[in-house]
Amino acid sequence: MTAYEPKLVCFSCKFGWGYLADERELAKQVKNWIPIICSGKVDSSHILKAFKQGADGVLILGCRGGDCHYQDGNYEARKRVILLHKLLESYGIEKERLRMELAIDPEGKRIPVLVKEMSERLKKLGPVKKIAEHAKTASAV
């Protein structure tokens, strides 16, 4: 029997996270890493799609307060995450499976560390049921 390895999707802002790093090297270290132009561009549908397609967790790395290249994209993303926590919990999915970190890391050294930390938390939570399974259970009640 093989050990459970959680599936984690990581979105990171290119202006605050890893812009000085070699993206190819970073991609080798971090599975399912998606560099984006702004954390504010991560739509709720992207996060829900990740869970529907089998992700056990989603990590969003955005710029720290006041440093967003697109003015307030990080704050908009933070609002989405708060709302999605409530939605996920209504489906029986722990809010700890969706995390957002606001900081900067030009070299991208913290990205693999944060991914590993979150993966360890996800291992303790175990696999997540797909959202569609939760919807069927909720409608049967």
C-alpha cells in the first residue's frame, strides 16, 4: 500500500512570488504550481474546479497588503477566499483546505516550503471527497 500524497494546487502572483527565480526550476520543485499575474485573477471558479478535479487543497500566494501591482487584487482574492471558506464548509469540506498567504518572496524560496507545510496539513485531513459527491449527499437529505 502506498502512502497518501495529497494533491495541492498552488497559484502564486508573479509580481510578488518568485519573479527572480528560474520558473522551470521552481516548477520542478512544486507540482501543480500555477504562476499568475495577480492573485486577484484567481476566480472562485478556478478554485472550485481544482477541487472538482480532485485537488485536496488550494494555496494562493499573493502580494502583501499595499504592494499589489494591480492596486487591490490581493484584497479581492482575500474576500473570495473568505466567501469560499463558507461555501466549502457548506459542502462538508474543511476550510483549511483553502489557504491564502499575503507576503513577498522574490526568489521564490518560500514557495516549496509553504507547499510542503500545506501538504503535511492535508495529509492529516486525508483525501477530500469531490464537490459533486457532497452535492449528491446534500440533495439526498
